[in-house]
Amino acid sequence: MKYSINEMPKETRRKIKESIQQNFEAIRKIAHLEIDELKELLDVSRQTIYNIEKRKSDLSYPQIVVLLLVLGKISETNQQL
């Protein structure tokens, strides 16, 4: 099922956000992203990345979109290798 972000039910958005936040550190490591690289991409501090990984802070929807775009680009690049 395809949605624009505004059409997606709030509960679906919440579940996606929660899943990404619960797995944030693992996602970063699987993508071979260092904390310093990710902080630059998301335009946040190292402390914020740490807090997100420890579930003390939440990702915003714009940060989730950036993260998904970066992961998509990494996946695309890996497929071309």
C-alpha cells in the first residue's frame, strides 16, 4: 500500500517511527555509519545521536526521512558494487 506521508494513518507513522527508534543503533552499525557521519547528516550533536540510541530522545519525522534516504542510497550503492 502506498501513501503520501500526509495520507498515512497516524498509527502507521507512529509504528514506523517507533521501530526505527528502537533499532536506531543497529541500523547505524549495519549501514557502517559512524556517529560523526550520522550527526552531520541529521544536523544534530553527538550527544543527540547517543540520546536517540539510548532512547532518551526521539527522532523527528524529517530526521527519519533523511535517514531513510541515506540508507536507500547506501543500499543502491552496494547493489552497484
